[in-house]
Amino acid sequence: MRAMILAAGLGTRLWPLTADRAKAAVPFLNKPIIAHLLEYLRRYGITDVIINLHHQGDSIRRIVGDGSRWGVRVFYSEEPEILGTGGALDKVRHLLQDETFLVINGKIITDIDLHAVCEAHRQRAALATLVLMRNTRRERFSVVEVDGDGCIVRFGGMPPPLTEEAPTDHAPLLFTGIQVVEPEIFEFIPRGTFSHTTVDVYPRAIACGRRIAAYIAEGQWYELSTLERYLNASLAFLRREGRSFIAGAGTIIEEGAKVTESVLWARVRIPRGARVHHCIIGDDVTLPHGSDLTRVAVVRAAICPSPHMGTVVGENLIVPF
């Protein structure tokens, strides 16, 4: 089985971390997200992987190369103009039209059992099987509606906010960005144009009476498309290890500095007396003496020559979230 990692997104909500790299090249626990995904796929015996590229695509190429480091073979699909999730598949249909394939978003960390997903897909004889999870916290993910036979009937709007009265066993379902697909899906993907699978492709297939199955998964799943989600996911892993923060290679925290619930990338310097709480600090940032930061992302201002938000302080750009 081949897999396609969708990594062409602009990373707008993760900015400024994506100012000089693609979302999938952002480090998670000191390892790029794309590396986590390749390791995940390889654990399930997937050795042929397609990665589509658009925004800062070279940042992924530099990390992944030909994929041999992970025991996989990588094919790249360059998108000079972003094509959407459906258009991305259309561009590489010649690589996917011979057998069942898997598609996964390039912005997630998960341990969902792909063997179980693929087995369920075979048993249901579906055109596609989408992996769903219960959105118990009512986060802002589109609601997926499923009928009594376990088939998807509609992709809806955002869920209502969580209240004390909301029963967790009736939580709305969200799409994890993991899907097992048959090549016949290309009958429903428009040729040579922008399209999204959940907007333009699957609804069309459903309207034609084709089975789009739901697999409701258990396990860990983190979507890292915003600064808040990125930090919260990082802290969830760190707390299991009894840690409050993580620091990349070459980072120096001087005596008397205090860092809590934060992610520091490589070669960061936190000076004596500085306070950093619930922050993300990018590569090569040196904080000024006396810094007292909470709920901000900090990167070198040089990588954001025309910032659309945030405040430039010395050599740093500080963006609240």
C-alpha cells in the first residue's frame, strides 16, 4: 500500500513558526512532524510515500531526502499553486490508481492502529474509509454525520460549545485526516483543478450512492495546526514524563532563569532572570535580559521581514496567542 502525506498547506494558523518552513517541518518534541509521520507509516509496513509540497517545500526535502533514513521511498509532488486535498490526489493519480492507498494529513501526531483501519475498510467494501474520533471537548473541527450502518452521510459545520450538560457519549465526530481509499475515487475527483475531498469529492460520491465508511478510532491523536494546539500537544507528552518544558540542541538556560510549560527550539538562549511561561521559542532566539513572557511565540525577526501581526523587540518577533 502506498501512502500520501498532505504537506502543501500554507501553515497560516501556525505562523510565525511556519515563516521559514512548512508545517510538516516544524519540530515536535525535537523531531520534525514529517519524521514522526514517516516512522508511523513505516511501523505499518508502508514503504512508498508521496509527499505534496507548496509552501517552503524545500524545508521538507532537506529533512526527508529520498526517505532512506526511514526505510521508505519518497516521491514528491510539487504544487506551484496549491490544489487542495482533492486536487493533490488528482495530480498524482498515476501513482495511486492501481491499488488501495492511504492518505494522511501532514500536521498530526497519532498512534491510531492502521492495521485495524485497513481491515475494517476491507470488510466494509467501501470506496473510502475515513478515520473519525469523538470530539469530546467540542473543539473547532467540522462535524461528520454517520448513519446507523456506519456510513458517512454529511460533513457539517462546527460543533456547539461544550457545556456541563453535554453528554460525552454523544460527542460529535471529527475527521482525523486519515483515510483509506480505493482508486475508483478518481471517478469523483475533478481533473486539473482545485478541490477538497470533504467538500467536492466525498459528497459527490455519497450522492451517487457510493459507500464512504466511518471508522471510529481510539488512541492518541493531536492536530497541530494552531499555536495553541501545538503547544498543548507538546505539553501533554511532556507531562507524562514529568517534564514542564523541552529544549532543542544548543539551547542555554542561564542560572536564575525560569522556564515553565514551554517549547524551546534549537540554540535558544534564556538569560539570567528571564521568565518564560506557556511559550514557544524558535530557533536561534536570544531573549533580552529582563524578559517576562507568557502565551507568546517568539522567532527571529529576520525570518519575518514584513510581519502581519506581533511586535518586533530588538532582533525578535513576539506573537501572542
